[in-house]
Amino acid sequence: MCLAIPMKVIELQDGSMARVSAMGAEREVALDLTPQAAVGDYVLVHAGFAIEVVDEEYAEDTLRLIGEMSDMIDDPLVAQAAAGR
């Protein structure tokens, strides 16, 4: 399964690169597939590339759900079930 994470563009850099941020993490990503992305936009990031520009509401809803999944993984019963025990 692949997952693209919505991240906010915080800085445009040379060579179609950008610095993005989400959930306390910052990364450099390529904007080759989303050259229209601007500072303040949210982009879906997968494998080091911004693959789509998305609206803020979609990005925030998705990040909230990812946070909820993370909380579930920390639950010992969920972790046990995921491990097949």
C-alpha cells in the first residue's frame, strides 16, 4: 500500500524543489509534477515528489485521520492484532 501525505509548501527552492512541512516534520520534495505549487499550498507528497496540489480542508482532514491512525497503532491491542496475534 502506498500513502501520499499532504504537506504545506513553506519555501520554493532552486531546481523545482520545495521545502514542505506537516505534523512537525519538514522535507525537501521535487515539484516536477506540480510546477504550479506555490508557498502556502498543500501538496500530496509520495516518494519525494509532490504529486498533486490539494485544498487546505482536504489536507487538514487527511492529516487529522493520519494522526488518529498513529494513535491507534500505539494502542497495544491494535498493535497485537496488526501483528496477527
